[in-house]
Amino acid sequence: MTADEEQALDEISRRGYHVVWVPGDFTRPSFGYSIGIQKTLRRPDLVVTGHELARIREITARYVERIRRGETLAADGRYAGLLDGSDAVLKLVDPINNEELFGWAVWLSAGESFRMLQVIYPAPSGAWPWDDDAPREYLWEMMNLYSGGKH
């Protein structure tokens, strides 16, 4: 086991999750995702695009805190409080993306299926990805990982 794997397992045992950062390139924006939430809390893990690692950790911590308080945060629900200043919609990530994008989750799941929720938030204009007036840059940043989305 590598030092990174040991660190991830240690964080999962202490906090219930670990956040993985994936740097962007010309084919996709940077994003972060959690591992361990499904194992420890029996709820889907999160993926967040368009934010820095510290912000993704904060969003994930809020999600976990709400689950621990007994709240059910489900796919297609709209929630206040995960983000500062805007609501967020949680969308179930299409599993076709799992192996390509979520290698650490594949490692942790050891061949078992896992679920991820993408945190969707509106563009500064207020448009959502499924709105006709959603800006192109915003659509790229949101990386449509869920099924049934536009773009």
C-alpha cells in the first residue's frame, strides 16, 4: 500500500471521507470528489467542479454534517446551505464516468459499484446547465457527468 493510500484510509477512518483533487487540462476542468462516504455513511459520494480544493472540502464537510444530522440529501433535490449564496442541485453521476474519472473511488470500492452525486450550482447569471441561456464557459466548467443533462 502506498503512503497516499494509507493517508486516504486514515482520513476515512477519522472523518468518514477523503477528498481527491483532479487537476484540469485542455480536455476537462479541475474537480474534486469524495471517497468513503458511501462506505461509512451509506450515502453517495460527491463530485464538485469549478471550485478550488479548499472549497470542495468545505462543501463535502457540509454534506457529511447534514447526513450525520439525519437529513436525506437525494438526487434531483435542490438544497440551500451546501454553497454560500446559492442553492445547489444534486444529480446522480452516470456510472459510465466512474472508471475514467474516479480512480480512487474505484480503488476503495474494490470492484463493488458506487454512486456519486454531482453538485450543480447556477452560473453567475443565474442560469442552470439545463437552461437555454447557460453560458458556454459555465457549461464546460460544470462537466455534465449526470445523465439527462444538456451539453
